[in-house]
Amino acid sequence: MALIKSISGIRGTIGGAAGEGLTPIDIVKYAAAFGTWVLEKTQNNTIVIGRDARISGEMVSKLVEGTLRGLGINVIDLGLSTTPTVEIAVPAKKAGGGIILTASHNPKQWNALKLLNDKGEFISDEEGQAVLALGDNESFDFAPVNKLGQYTADNSFFEKHIKAILALPLVDVEAIKAKNFRVVIDCVNSTGGIVVPMLLEALGVEKVEKLFCEPTGDFAHNPEPLPENLRDIARVLEKGSFDLGIVVDPDVDRLALVNEDGTMFGEEYTLVAVADYVLQQNGGGNTVSNLSSTRALRDVTEKHGGQYAAAAVGEVNVVTKMKETAAIIGGEGNGGIIYPELHYGRDSLVGIALFLSHLAKSNLTMTRLRASYPGYFISKNKIELTPEIDTDQVLVQMKERYAKQPVNTIDGVKIEFDKEWVHLRKSNTEPIIRIYAESDSNATADHLANKIIADIKEIISVKS
């Protein structure tokens, strides 16, 4: 069993002892902490909640609802929803914050409380620490019986979310309709199974083959949209009857695409393709992704005359950097699209609409569109250290060892070698250094990663 407390929320496995899993006691404690923080910070006594379809969702939702109402907070419950839909609903309802009940791409035994501020954006590190302190100290004061919060159910926000997407100037519904796209979707038996077909219908896509679209929460495969988990949709596309495949994770903030022949478009290239379209239509602009994302976004941005900036890993860090640089598109290489003209949050739905507009106007197949972008490959590795090893000191020595190369230390150590790079980040929960390396082939990316791993082992052996 596991309970992980971080700025991205309170995440854990359902069951077990209090403090060791996401038990009802932990859910109540941290829901109360967040509610208290919202009241103190905003003096606003309304919070929006919504959940993905995982099995524990209804139970967690009722605990959160009751706790918030016990604090005197009015709860607006979107019910089965998505992360980006809740993000849009918070400012629309003029709420003081929001809670999304989802463990994102984690398996079905996990759930989480993901915490939003009054702008519908993830709370900052400093704010997250304040919430955790309130929870750990149990510093909350519940309301008397005559001042309990009210409960309102609101199931209108899928339609409102889609309407807002259709109103975006760069979403070209007529171009999409004219292409008569044939699409396969995999929504992993969560809420994407409700809203993605609604969006496609609104975009004029009539031929849709649905895989795992019943929101039962009994995930048909590992819900992280990685190639090894997408064999079912790949097999359907291999038959040659469809133009593309669309895959979302349980809370619909990560978007993966599959080519017409069943090969993967590449999760890293979801953002690259959408950014290419947005930059093309806007005549350039700035972009942001995190340090572990492909260099291809930088290449595409510079091709259109814009400037690219890298942020520390984590959506809140990407959003902060996007605001600093006035970026018109950004996100993360895990298929997360952040399009500020709609809202500052990863949103698969706006990603689908923008990508289909791009594909329609390009007059290319998926494979040809993918081939039009710089070809990079990322090798993802990790090295496990013994607890007594100072991982921070290892990273310092790696920085010193490669001091002649461009080095970025805003989040671990990222070393650039012309158009190749390697990014070293320590885990916050275990003695591990994660090593991501990118090059123009799998073999050279693996070679670069192995060279860095060998350097780390040499440093460790010298110290011991």
C-alpha cells in the first residue's frame, strides 16, 4: 500500500492502514485541509469536485463532499468528469478551488485528490506545502449544524467544455467534416468514453469505432497510454479501415495518437504536431515544455520564428513558465497539451480538436505527417542507489564532470550535446536517479544513457 503527498495532490492505493494507503481517514483529513486552506486564502466557500470512473471514485467523492460541507463549504459536483473539465468549471462557477478525484494514469487500485486554485489551475509548491501542513496538524474547524455547506449536482459541463472548444478560432469544424475521418478511440473504460464521442460528433466525425468506452473504472489494460499498452487499438488500425486512433488516459489530460497503419504517432509528438499547427496559424509564437520532453518542439518553434523555453517537470511548473514567456502553446511530452486560449491545463479534448484541424488542413496521412517532423528517440532508464548514497551530491558531481557542456539545473541536471541531451532527476520517494536521454535513433539514445549510467557508477565507486 502507498500514500504519496506532494504538490500535485494526495495520491495512494485504496485500502490498508491509515497513513499507509488512501483510506477514508486520509481522504477526510486532506479534504478538510484543502477546504480550510481555500476558506482562509479566498474567503470563498464554494468548491467544485469531479471524478474519473475508477471503482473507488463514488466512495471517495462522497467522503470529500461530506467533509467539505462539514466545513461550511458549498459543493458543486460535476460527477463523472475529466481533469480539464473541472479546471474550466472552477472559474466558470466563481469557486474558491476544485478537487479532481483521479489518479490519472495509475492502475485502478489508486485514487487521488488533485487540488486546484480559484483559477482552475494546480496549486503551487508553496500552497501545497501549506495544505499538507494543515492536514498533518489537523488544523481545521468544522461548521455548526446551521452553517453546513450545500450540495449541488451539475452535469452540464461536458457540453460547456465542448462548446468552448468549438468556439476557438483555430478549431476548423468545416475542414474536419469535409475529410470524413474514420477514427478508432480507446478511452480505457473511464470518462473519456463519455466525452470523446460527444466531441467527435460535434466536430462532424461520423465514423467512430469505440474501444473500452464504458465508464466502469475496470480498466481494460494498463491505463498509461504507452505503446506497450495500446495493442488492441493498434490491431484494429492495422486492418487499414481507419485514418487514425485516439487514446486518452482515465482523466483525459493525456492524449496519444495512433497512425493509420497501427504504428504509434509517438506520445512525445502529440504536443509537437499541435504546436506546429498553432504556430503556423498564428505566424509564430513562444512555446514551453518540460526538461524531459523532446527537442522536436524547440526545432518546430524556431522554424516558425518563435522562442522555446524549458520548465521543470510538472504541470504547474510548465504553466508558470508559459505565463512568464507569453507562450501560446505548451505542455509535456507525455501527451499533455496546454492551450492558454482555452485554459491553463493539460487538455486532451482541445488537443483532439486542434490536431484534427491540423490533419485535415495538411492533406497528409498520419504517417506522412509524423515523418514531416524531426526524428528523435528518448531512452528512459533509472539507476537504483543504496539509501546511504547522497543523490544530490552525485548530481552535483555529474554537473561538474560535464561543465564544458550546456547544463540546466532547474530540475535535476540536464546536459546538452548539440542536438542530443540527457536529463538526470532524483526520485522524491526512493533512492533512484531517473535518466532520460534523447538522440536521433534508439541505439544512440541508449548509448548516451548507458554512458551517463557508467559515469554515475564510477562516481559512486570512488565515494565508496
